[in-house]
Amino acid sequence: MTAKKKNRIIFISLSLLLLGCCILSLSLGRYPVPFDQTLSILLHKIRPLSAAWNEDMANVVLNVRLPRLLGGVLVGAALAASGATYQSIFRNPLVSPDLLGVSAGACTGAALAIVLHAGTFMVQMLALVCGLAAVGLTNLIPRFFRNQSSLMLVLAGVVVGGFMNALFGILKYVADPEQELASIVYWTMGSFANIKQPILQALAPGMLAALAVLFLLRWRINVLSLGEREAASLGINVGLTRGLCILCATALTACAVCLSGAIGWIGLITPHFARLLTGEDARSLLPASVLIGAILTAATDWLARNLTGAEIPLSILTGLVGAPAFIILLLAQKRKIQE
Amino acid sequence: MNIDSINDSTLSPALSVENLSFAYEKGNYLFKNLHFQLEKGQILQILGANGAGKTTLLNCLARQLHPKSGVIRLFGRDLRQISRLELAQKMAYVPQLSASLCRFKVIDYTVMGRTPHLKALASPGEADYGLARRYLADLRLSHLAEKTMDQLSGGERQQVQIARALTQQSPLILLDEPANHLDYGNQHRILGLMTSLAAQGYTLIATTHMPDAPLLTGGFVGIFAGGQFLFGPSSEMLTGQTLEKIYGIQGKVLDIPEIGRKACFCLQPQANSGENRKTVSINNQL
């Protein structure tokens, strides 16, 4: 079984790469901690070791960098998994997780909270609620027309996204330009700086559960990617299965946006990277996307903190790196991209 | 593999259609009181001009569309009362060629036919892959197993789609214009494959734009012409008159001793017959 062997090599290398990125990210920053000490600090949590580090180091690694890293990794995994799912079930490689209006909704929610001077936690919560509400609205429109095709759903997503962007525009217009508008703009550019333990504890279990459900549905996602008609002829309950996939993928994106603001590109290009390695099959595409998404966000956050003295907003980096990377990806598979 | 081991059904016909009527808009019937019956191992080829109702009928049989009235029985049971999984275990569907431009590996695509036999949330296992490999081997496609679907030619892809339908192990197979978009040789290869599947006990229903197809495979023909549906053995039903009724061209069906069968001919292709031009050119090829 050469295919199985190849897959195993891919997954082991990706996991090692992710581990490397995590250690790097925990160690480097404005307050550098030597790699071996970072490792000891982490291992100490599991089995007590004789302390060869000072309190500050432990504090930086465990309380400042670890939640941020875990949150970042989770955001990357979530965006990538939901991108891969969307691209498969909508049979379109250009689709990204905000197809159904989740990002536009989340931005509107966050802006509303900022204008109302709510705290960080409320900004994140309102982003989550409005993101999910926007997708709920998108799902209602095809029901209203009694047309359950995925094209109708995509069109509804365009409508709701446009409407949410208009509301977002109103909020930006009425916001006080000195402070509120600035916070709104920063928020939409994405950052892991606001990922603190409470919000992570609140969202992580749900996100992991949604990832698990998508993983359980991996074979059904394959069959759905043949199109509604064929999936139905193979005995799949298309409405229910597709609905469940959309629900999980959307919840993942909404949670990700709520943790870190809107981060572009990760959800769109990660599945393409993964597809180059594993092919179309969701059984390996989905886990590969999760790992690559986690690696990309861990690396991006590390760059954002270390490239310059000030922190660079994430969307700027993902755009600067993501756009050229996408061109390279397209070159690599140009033979396959036709109609 | 012998189909009898899968199909435990009794003496009831594979498919019976009684008084089937369908309308997309209220009162505007596409067909009315359609009636026919197929036994196990028989082939039905459906002929008709564009928009006459061929695909609509196929979609009604596959429960993708709901008829206004009438009953469809699959192995004696009302189609409306069969569960989704059981329907997929009894009836496979081979889509039109254009619909299948995916990048799955041939073996993974073929094994998707096992989906209605899997437990909820399960993925296909070794036994399922074994079956898929066996049916690919049956159709002499084993050498393609590790290629991806988009690397295949149209003829190969159509055969892989049929291999998937066989892997589904459903005794009845619906084919939507199986010879469409194929070259002359592959068209006849697919028709030959259909004949041999029927001989193995599969019941096949196909739509086609090729009036010679029913003559080549034998079996029954269903004809949408002039608002009517005519059903009967293909060698009796197909005449010059029926060709004229279906396509609005002057046609003739001749018995040709050299090839030992009847064949359709178009006498005078009429450039101004609009809708039917496509059919004329197919006839000229033959």
C-alpha cells in the first residue's frame, strides 16, 4: 500500500512541523526564552522537574504565549477545516468559509459592540452571535423560495453578505473616528493579541466538537462533492448531511473570527496546499488541512510579533504571503484548472 | 458476480409503471397515463426529441421528481414507500458524462458505490475496496485504478461510472444518455456492455438520442412522440413512421441482411427543421 505509506509520511512530517512552529513561537519574542527551557517549562506541567528557569520565563511562556498560541492554532485549524468542507460540498475551489456571510456578520457584531463601548469579551461574543445570525438568515432565504439547491444558498449568501457590509458601513460611519473607528479597523485586520484564557475555555470545546463531527462525516463529504443528484442516488440524505456540514463549518469560522478578528486567505488557500499533498479525498484532505492551517497561523503569528517592534495585523501578513502563495499553487496545478 | 445472490426479490416485475402523469406547471402535462412494465434482465431505451420528457421520466423513476399521479413499483413495492438507503441498494444511477469532472482516484470513485451499504458515518473498508477492484477488473479497467477521474478519456470515464453502479450492486440501473459525447467506437462499446449486463440479469433503463441504440441492444423501446408514449419491443416499434413522429424527419428503418439487424436512416435532412437538427446529424453518421 504505497498510498497509505505516503499519507503516513505526510502526516508525520506535518505534525513535526507544527510542533516545531509551536516551540519556536513559545520561545521567541520580545522576551526570548531558550528552547530547552521552554520545553522544560512545558514538561514541568506534566511531571515536575527541577526548576532551571525564573518565574518571569514561566509566566511569559505559560500565561502570555501559550493561550495565544493555542488560540492561534485552533483558529488556523478551524478556518482550514471549514474552507476544505465548503470547497468540497459546494464543488468550487474558489469558495472560502465566509461564503455564506459569516465574516460580514461577525464584523458587524464586533463593530456594534465597539461602538457601544462593550469590553473585549462582549466584542467577541457579539461577533460570534452576529456571524451565526447572518448564516442563519442566509439559510432562511432558500426556504422562503422553496428552492434548496446549493446555488440558491450561495446567492442568498451574497445577498446577506452585502447587507451586512452595509450595516457594517453605517456603524463605521457613526463611530467616533479617533478611537472607535480605529478599534473597528484594527479588529477587522485580525490579531491573536486578544485571545485570553476565559474566551478560549468558552469556545475551544465547541470548536473541537465541530472539528470532530466534520471528521466523522468525511466520507459523506466525499460523496456530497459529486453533486446533489449523485449523492442522493447513493442513498445520502443530502439536505441533512449538507446542513450538518454547513453548520459545523460555519460555527468553526464564526468562533475563529470571534477569537481573532477577520483573517483572510487561510481558509481559501490551505485546502489547496493540502490537496497538492493528499489529493481530493476528504478522508486525508480534512486532517491535512487542519494541520497545515495550524502551522500557517502559528508561523504567521510568530512573524507578526517578531518582524518589527510593533505587532503587524495578521490579515496584512496573510495577504502579503497568501496572494503570491496562491499564484504558486495555481501554477502547480494549472493543468487541472480549466472550466 | 451473479445478480441472483443480491436480488432476493420474488416474481414481481423489476419495474412497473401505472398511469404515470407529470407536469412541471399545473395542468400542463408533459406526459399522461404512462404505462409499462419491465422484467428482470430486460433493457428499456427511451427515445424522444429534446424536451419531450425522457429525462423527466428517468428522474421520476429515480424519485428525484414527484409525479402528479400514478404509481411506480420497484420489485413490486411502491416507490414512495421505500427508504432512501433501500432505494439506493435497489437502483443505481449513471449520470451524464459531463457531470462527473471530479479529481478522485478511479478506485475511490468506484468504491463510492458502496455508500448505501455502509453504516452511518462509516468509511468503506477492505471488503468494499475488494468489490470495487473486482468490478473494475470485470470491465477490464484495473489499469486505471490509481489514475484520477480527470485524467481519463470520455469513454473510460463512462465505463468507470458504470463500474461504480455495479459496485453499488443494485439490480436496476438507470443511465442518462450513456452514449452521449462518446466517439463512434465507444458508443457501441457502451451499448455492448449494456447488452452483456442485461444478460447477467441486470435491468437497465437508458435515455438516448441514438435511434439505432435500441436496435443494437435489443429489448424494449419507449418512445415520446406527438404527446404520446409508445412502448414495445424495439424491432417492432421502430419504423420509418415512428422516426418521423419523434424527430419530424423523413426516416426509414431497413432490415440489412449483411449485418443481420435493422438500422435507422434519415432520408432527407431538412436544414430548417430547427430543434431536430442534432438528431439528423447523428443519423447521418450512422
